[in-house]
Amino acid sequence: MSEAIILAGGFGTRLRDVVSDVPKPMAPVRGVPFLCYLLHSLSLQHYDHVVLATGYMHHTIESYFGHQHEGIALDYSVEHPPLGTGGAIVAALQQCHEESITVLNGDTLFAADLARLQHFANACGAPLCVVLRQVDDVARYGSVSLNASGRITGFREKAQAAGAGLINGGIYQLRRSLLSDRAVGEAFSFEKEVLQRHYDDLPFYAYADEAFFIDIGVPSDYEHAQTLLPEL
């Protein structure tokens, strides 16, 4: 079984001027919710179980997708109140069955080869592996640095980063044991309190993939998605 968690609980504050009546992952792209593209991609890569970590306007997502979409069994983990990315992952893990789970951001489509990610994670035996993306300007995202073996050696915050470089592509393969000390219902940021806090004392690994990448979190890229993504 291949399992994934999609973080779909964001408010979409930066998109409010163009999309205000649905949660961000449900923003329409060429006539269908953006989340359809994510699930379509996972279906093509033979995932059979996805937990949608929802929050804001969660009923909109549940009523549209139900409990199956393109052959994928869907479950829902609803945040009351918001738990941050880390708390959302911990809560969603309660509905997963495997030891190693793929985690994706619900506002980003990164067409990385997820079988490669799983093989990479198994080969290095790390508790966390991240898929990175080379971009022309890292200022919006911050950047990630690696050593020759692929171990993460540092993060630069958005305010400190500029120019071409590697960014966190928002796709992780994690072992549930990484978060075993976190209580269900505890609110925390996965990026700040796990990735950036523990990369020095825990073996987190990463590699770059040049596959198609788009993040609809800002209006300009949401507009680009309307022409860059194919009709489903």
C-alpha cells in the first residue's frame, strides 16, 4: 500500500482577493478544484490511500470528493482548532497504516517521481527525506543546502535568501516514528520545529527533482496555473 497525507487545511489568506468562497486547495483551475490535480497525480503513481488533513471549510472538500476519487480511498482528518502543519500531520497519521508515509502540500503540484522518493528513503534509512526543486529565485521560499551525500546541512529563511537555488518542494517521505513524541492535538510547525530545528542532530536527506512545479499560494501563480495545467 502507498499512503499519502495532503495538507489541505490552509486559509489561503494571500488568495482571498481572487478566491474567497472555498478553501485554498479547492481553488478552481480550468474548471476543477486544484486538489483534483494532486489526487490525479497520486492516482497515476499508484497511491491507494490518502488522508486529507483539512480545517477551514472542510465540508466543501468532503462533499466534493467523498471517500473515493480515481481509485484512491479518502479519509479526512479535520483540525479543530488549527494545528499548524506539524499538528496536522500527527493527527492525520492516526488514520494511516504504513510506517513510511508521503506528505504533500495541498497548494503545490510538484510532479516528482514518488517511487524514486520511496526508494531513496528506503536506501538511506532516514526518518525524513525531502524532494527539492531548483528555482531561479529562492526569495519567496527560502533555500536548502546539502552535503555531497545528500544530507541536509542548512536552511536559509526567506528574508535571508535570494537568487537561484534549491527550495523545499513540499513533498516528504517520513517515518511515523519521527513524530512519535508529539501528542495528538498539539499545534506546531513541521517546517520550523522539526525540519529546521533537528536537521543538525537527525539524519534528514534530500535530493533535487526537475519535474513540473507550481505553487498556487499567491495570485500571480494561481493565474499561471490556469494556462500551465492541462484540463482534467
